[in-house]
Amino acid sequence: DWIMGDYIEEAVARIREQVGDEEVILGLSGGVDSSVAAALIHRAIGDQLTCVFVDHGLLRLHEGDMVMDMFEGKLHAKVVRVDASELFLRELAGVSEPEQKRKIIGRLFVDVFKAEAAKLKASGQGHKGATFLAQGTIYPDVIESGGAKSKKAVTIKSHHNVGGLPEQLGLKLLEPLRDLFKDEVRELGVALGLPREMVYRHPFPGPGLGVRILGEVKKEYADLLRRADAIFIEELRNFTDEATGKTWYDLTSQAFTVFLPVKSVGVMGDGRTYDYVVALRAVQTSDFMTADWAELPYALLKKVSSRIINEVRGINRVTYDVSSKPPATIEWE
Ligand code: XMP
């Protein structure tokens, strides 16, 4: 619409003025905020932007390829994809405590990004390398980190953020979404030509599947979880609620699959199986501070369960999480 069109024009002019003929790097995660920031900055300065996409191997099924297809394939942005999955798996081996896993993932993420930024500088892509670091910070992030007053005394889960990164890299900050709320960021994303489906995705935590595999992270677990989760999400998008005409994906705020590294017995054909268990989690919430488990239709749960067990060899039991927040949290770790 014309209001968003005006907004884009203004934002583009502001970015051009701020950046001049310098260069910008941006860490692309596949999430909504960094994606919209990338699309907007690319609209403004084209090839003066280089996106660095660190693939930690804990993304959802085909997610990395989809990010590349969108930004490199369709938007023709410069994107460096770094496959760091082996590094992450190596460093996570033997670690099962959730906060420790988060810290390792956060630290490696920053390390890999910094190394890539330094490499880009050395390779002299452009005259002097990037002088700006762009981030998809949105207004609620600004408020959240603004007052020490609002900091909770106890950290329940340390969130994956990259505070202090621009200083460490000696870069100036470019944060074109700082004034926007989430729904405005989404509208902007659509107006910039990002697919609606990408822009209206459920939130996905920075540590990714790292906190959805309980305990120690292993490649085998991540591969099983990715396939099971893709089935759950596909069926949430397939099932429509008659009363509202909306899909169950849109009727839930966040939905995902959790991998439980325990084995249970089952039967399949004339054989006995002894395989892993997954839990389905779907919640409805307005602020993610409290959340109700979603009353998904039995027909949907039935379809998802039978598809996962039949299609994902290695998983023979599917459970549904009926815990609300509080006292449970949305993620299991
Ligand atoms: P919990 O599990 O605390 O989750 O009820 C609330 C919301 O925060 C997300 N979450 C995270 N996001 N890094 C993130 O970027 C994290 O470490 C992290 N832990 C939880 C969670 O997905 C939910 O939307």
C-alpha cells in the first residue's frame, strides 16, 4: 500500500545517507528481523551490502537452502554462506546442560561471524571492507535492553544475542528497524517482496535445534528431529479450522517438535522396534511470557503422529505436550 511505499522510500533515503559509499555486513539468520533488515538495506545500497549467513547445523529442514534461494537467488544480494555445522557439533559434544549449550552456541556464532568479517576485509571485496554492521534490532529489543531496571534478577534462559559485537569489530551500527514493532516489520517485509510465508513464520530461537534436542546434541538426533518437525509444520499448515477459516499454523503462536533421547518399545509389521520419542509442542500466547498449550484437533494430531512414525525410521512414539507456561516454559530447555 502507499503508506508502506512512502515508508520504504524514506527508509531507503536514510540508509543511503548514513552509509554513503561505505560497505555494510549483516548476519543473516533466517529469522524475520534479520531478513527484513537485509531486504531493506539491499533495496537501499545493493552490492554495498554483504550478508553473512552462519549455518550452525541446527536449523530446520532445508532452511539454509531456502535462505540462500531467497536472498541470493531472488533478491540477488551478496551472501556468504558459512557451513559451520561440524564446528558446532564438535564443540557441543558431551555437553548436556541447557545454559552451557546456549553459551557455546552463542560464542561460536560470534567467533565464526567475526572470522568471516575479517576474511571479507582481507580479501578486499570492495575498497576498504565493511565499516558498518547491520542488525535487525526492532523497537521491543531496544526497550528490553534499555533499562537495567527491567532486567529480571534471575536469568531463566540466557538469550542468544550479539551485544558488543560492533565495538569488538570496530564497526559502526546500522539498525534500520529500530523504530518498528514486529507487525510493522512483517508488513515491511511483505512490501519489500519477501514471501508472506517467511515473514509470518513462528519465532525460532537463536540456538535453534540445539535447545530442542534434550541433553547432548548429536547429528543423528538433529537429522531425525528436522524430518519429524517438518511433518508437524506441514500438517499445521494443511489443517484449517472451520470456524475461523485459518490454518492451525496461523492459529498457534509457536509450534515445534522436541527430540527426547530416550528409547521406547514399539511394534512394526512383525517386528519389535526400540526407537526414539518426540514431543509435539504448540502454544497460543500474545506475549510469550505466559502461554497456553493449543487444543489442536485430534484429527491433526493423529495424522502427524502416524506420518512421523511411518516416515521417520528411528522414531516410534509421538507425545503431545499439555503444559502451560508458567510453570513450564515454551521451549523444553
Ligand atoms: P521460553 O522457553 O523461555 O521461550 O518460554 C519464550 C520465547 O523465547 C524463545 N527463546 C529463545 N529465543 N534464544 C532465542 O533467540 C534463546 O536462547 C531462546 N530461548 C527461548 C522461545 O522460542 C519462545 O518464543
